[in-house]
Amino acid sequence: MDLDVFVATHRAEWERLEALLRTPRGRLGGAQADELVTLYQRTATHLSQLRSTAPDPALISRLTTLVARARSAVVGTRRATWRDALGFFTSAFPAACYRTWRWWVPAALVSVLVIAVTGWWIAGNPDVQAALGAPEDLREMTRPGGQYETYYSSSPAAAFSAQVWTNNAQVAATCLAFGALLGIPVLWVLLQNAVNVGIGVGLMGSAGRLDVFFGLILPHGLLELTAVFLAAGVGLRLGWTVIDPGPRTRATALAQEGRAALGMAVGLAVVLLVSGLIEGFVTPSGLPTWARIAIGVVAEALFLLYVFVIGRRAAAAGETGDVVAADREAEAPVAA
């Protein structure tokens, strides 16, 4: 594309669109309103063409602002309502979770394998245990009433839940935010998370208290780890989009997947809030171990049903987790 020729050809249309936008809305006649719609559609197409073939930051910035103003004038400002929130949690969010299952399910399986191998290696090697800490410190951590057990009751339940929710939300946000870096930071976060859990498995296993460890971690850990794996799956999918955007332009593909990732961040924050409440109120409670684990299993089962039943149905109906069509910018078609 010859950028100078392109600008010279279409500058008059852009300037006419700006002039129409400066006209008070009530003073636009029928012909002018139709012209406004036509010029908005044309300018949106011009913007898409420039982004995909001849990017120029200054011109793209100008046209992006112009298209946004024109869209607002044409379709009006849409306000979020409780129906939007309901639609998000009954359709968009579960569909987005389902669409990424081919990423987060393998991530979960590999992480579980890393946890198992790490735990087995540490439990069976005193030298590795000694490298992790002094023997008296490790005994203090793993003994009855030690740090592994008192950790979950170290603060009031509400404060502890808030702290856990914040920490886990940061982990999930890291996976979502840095996925575009080819997914490499996501893999590092997953590895760190799996190794940390594996260390706990190994140390408690070496002390013969693995049943206590799982009784403490499973009530909240099933749902919590699933949310982390989901965030990692979205991040990995975003990273792969950079490499292979498919039939879409790379900019369009990243915009679509990025908007879906932002929605996932909201949904996963709610999921992590639930797991944080379980960790703060159920895990340290006086309930029998079987009852605490049963609560965690039920929460996990309900979430998986939510994803693979409701989410699958929504995805089959065409839901992607992206924002509604009225809030997306116009795109020019591209060749497959």
C-alpha cells in the first residue's frame, strides 16, 4: 500500500466525517444521518486496512479516535446492566473456559505430574530435604500442630480469605497479562506453583503425615488450582495467537483473544473468591477431614459441570467470551 496515495484518496471522507460529528445530533437531517453511517463504515474499513497492511502510529491513532466517536454517534452509548452481568456468567465466561480446555487441561495434567515427581523425589531423599532447610526447621513445619497446620488458622477467617484471594488473583493475573509473551512467563508460573506444592507433599510425606496434608489442601486446592490452570490456559492460548493467528490478522486475533482474557480475569476472580472463602472458613474448621474434602470436591464438580455443560452449550451457540458485537470495532475481511 502507498500510504501517501491512500491518505490523499480518503482524506476528504475523514474530514467530512469529522464535520458531521461536530454537528449537533438534533440538527442532522435524514440525508446527513445516512451519510454519517456510510462514512463511519468506510472509515472503520480504512482503519482495519491500515492496521493490517501499512501501520502508521499517528494515522492509526487519529482514525481510531474518529471511528470511536462515530460509533458512539451512530449506535449511542451502551450502558452495562444487570442483564450484561447475568449474560456474562451464564454464557460468555463458561464458554471462554470451555474454549480453552485444550490448553488448561494438559497444563493441569502436567502440573500434577510435576507435583507427584517432586514430592516423591523429596520424600525419598534426605539430602534433598536437608538442602531445603535445617532438620529442626523441617520438623517444626511438619509436626502435629506445626506450621503446615497452623498456617490456615494464623489469621481471622475473613482476613485470611481476603489475603489468599488477593495472592491467587495475582498469580492468575500474571498468567493472563503476560501470556502474549509467547506464553513463557506462564510456563514459569506453572512450574513454580507445581514445585511449591510438590515440596509440601514431599516434606509431609517424609514425616508420615501425607493424609493430614491432603486433608488441608484438597478442600480449597481443587478449585483454586483449577482456576490457576484456567488462567494459564488462557495465557498460553494468547501466546500461541502471537505465533499463529489463523485466518485473522495478528492484530485482530490478539484484540479478540485479549478482550476474552480480560473477561476471564473477572470470572476467575469470582472463582478464586469462592476458593478463598473455603480456605478461610472450611479448611481450618473443626469439621471431619472427610467433610472438608467433600465440600472441596462438590465445589470442584459444580464448576466443572458449569464449564463442560453450560460452557459447551454456549460455545456451540457461537459464544466466544468476547465483548458483544456492538462494542467491537469494525473489521475488514481478510483472506483465509
